[in-house]
Amino acid sequence: MHVQAQAHFDSSYSWARLGISILIATIGNVGMWAVVVVLPAVQAEFGVERGDASLAYTMTMVGFAVGNVLFGRYIDRRGIAVPVAIASVANGAGFILAGMAQSIWLFALVQGVLIGIGTAINFGPLLADVSHWFWKRRGLAVAAAASGNYLAGAVWPPVMNYFLADAGWRATYIGIGIFIVATIVPLSLLLRRPRPAETMQADGTTNGPPLKQIAMSKNALLALLFVSGVGCCVAMAMPQVHIVAYCVDLGYGVARGSEMLSIMLAAGIVSRLASGVLADKIGGIATVLVGSVGQALSLLLFIPFDGLVSLYVVSLVFGLVQGGIVPGYAIIVREYLPAKVAGERVGIVIMATIIGMALGGWMSGFIYDLTGSYAAAFINGIGWNLLNIAAILLIVLKTRGRKRLAAVAA
């Protein structure tokens, strides 16, 4: 049974589909990063405080979170091609309308309802879809698909800066919207093939990759992953959302901040791919724990080092240690939960990470308005990171407990 099933996994078509998914994610995930790049310009044009301007990012992440769950449930039943096409149209329309917005509140609303939800299809649901096509290299494949998000963050900021200088943020936004629709809709047609079926037998075995066991209920596992996801991404949001604004405050300018964001996310791609390989060897839980500890340590470096060269180096270090955390959650879900609920459960866990990014993005701006600096915001992020580590450690203890029970039974 397993030999026959494996013929459907890790095939040449699986890798080709992965490549298409990465391309779609690289284009479509501009919705997560564009608002970060235009944050100073939007704040200046609408004459609002940093916390109010950060609300646009928060709304984007709220829509992104909701979209991950909604699309995740849909793809479990219908596949991913149609929702990718629909979401790209919504995403593109959102950029065009946001480029025409006449208030920060309308800008934030469009970011959340159209850009946020429209972008969501390119992350959690896409990772869940890719996971159905791999067995031996599932960790690497899911991490590679998740790298499309960071590729977007590495590619789009410098591209946007090129156009921002001459055309301004509004024209740049409208151009992005048109490009999204023109490219992703045709690419979605290449994802129409039905995924390999995975069914559970009466004796608990499966014709797909066997599920791992843990000494807690599936709902308890999901709850701990949710807490961990929120905690890790409140911490992650501080440098990713505010690095451009932070550099402006230090007198280095938008261009330098955008370069640091690109370096951070490019390093994150390396981290995600390496973490995917690691997850195939040691599992998703251990991989997430390694990344979470590394992220907490790297956040500490931002506090004493605020020179231009130092920030470039710290941004690189931060990207190299934290990139594998979020896709690691998707790998854990696929290791411990049935394939038939993969899209929904991956969507729920990814929603937790997005809630963390949204909360962290807003919270950091709010703390900045209260204190006049980002030092306290970094400390706040480290505290949330410790909550993340505690939740993962509890899962590790429960996993070991299950192994001990299995050894006794044997």
C-alpha cells in the first residue's frame, strides 16, 4: 500500500507544481510587504501618528488571518486552482483601490478586506496544497513554498523603491494591482490537477505518510500551536514591520531600511530551506524550537546595536535564525493531523501567526508612540517570544511522554 502511494508523491510533477506555487507566492505576497514600504509616506501624507499608520498593516494581517482559514477549508474540499484565481483578482483590485484612498481609514479598510484576504491564499492554503504532493521531502517542499512569502519581501521592496522615487506610492500601488491579476490568474490554471488521495483505514493506517503520535489530544496540540504561533510572531513583527520606520528615525532613510528588510527576508529564505531539510530529519516540533530560541537571541542584538553597519548585520542574523518557524507549524500539523483537515488546520495555525504579526505590528507602533523609541518594543517582543518557547517545550515534553509509553508497551 505504501509503495503504491509513494508513486504519487515526490514526483517530477510534484516538483514542477512546487515551482509554480513559489512563483505565485512571490508575486501574490506583495500584499504583506508593500504596506511596510509605504508606511512612512502614508503617515506623512495623511498626517497621522505612527500607531494610526500601523493600523493599515494590522488590518492587512487581520484579513490575511481570516483568509487563511476560509480558503483552507475550501481547498480541503475543492482544490486550490479556483480560489487562487479569485483571490488574485481581489488582491489586485485592493491595490488599485488603496492607491486611490483619500483617508488612512479607507486605506486600512481596503488593505484588510481585499489585499489581506486576497493575499492569504498564497500562504497557508498554498502550503497545505503543496504538502499533499510530497512524502519524503515534505519538510523541504513546504519550507520552499513558504519561502515565496520571503522572496516577495526580498524582491518587492527594492522594486517598489525604484518606482516610488518618481511615481509616488499611489501610482506604484495601482501598477502592482494590475500586475498581480495579469500574472497569477493564468498561473492558477496550472494547478488544476486533483491532489493524491489519502484515506484512513479501519486499523488506523493510511495510504499516505503515517501520522505521528503524541501524548495529548489533537485539539490540545492545536491550542498549544496557536499560542506558540501568536507568541513567536508578535516578536517577529517588531523588526519586520518597523525596520524601515526605525531607520528613518535613526536618520538612515527609507532606502536603507528597505535594504535591511530585503536582507532580512532573503536570509529568511535560506533559513526556511535549511529548516525544511532539518524538519525532514528531526521533525517539525524540534525545528520550530530551534528557530524560536534563535529568534529570541537575535532580537536581543537589536537593542545595543543601532549603527548602520550593525543593523545590516543584525538584520542578516535575524533572518537566518527565524525563517523556518512559521512553515514549521504547517509541517507539525501534517505530521500529527489527518490529511482531510490539513487545509483548515494549517489555516488555523497560520492564522495564529498572523494574529501575532498584526498584534506585534500595532503594539510596537503603540509602544513607540508612548516611549518615543523602539527599545521597549524590542523588549516586549522578547517577552512574547518566551511564551512561544514555553508552549513548544510543553509539546516536546508530551511527545517524549508518548515515546516512553510506546517503549513500555513494546
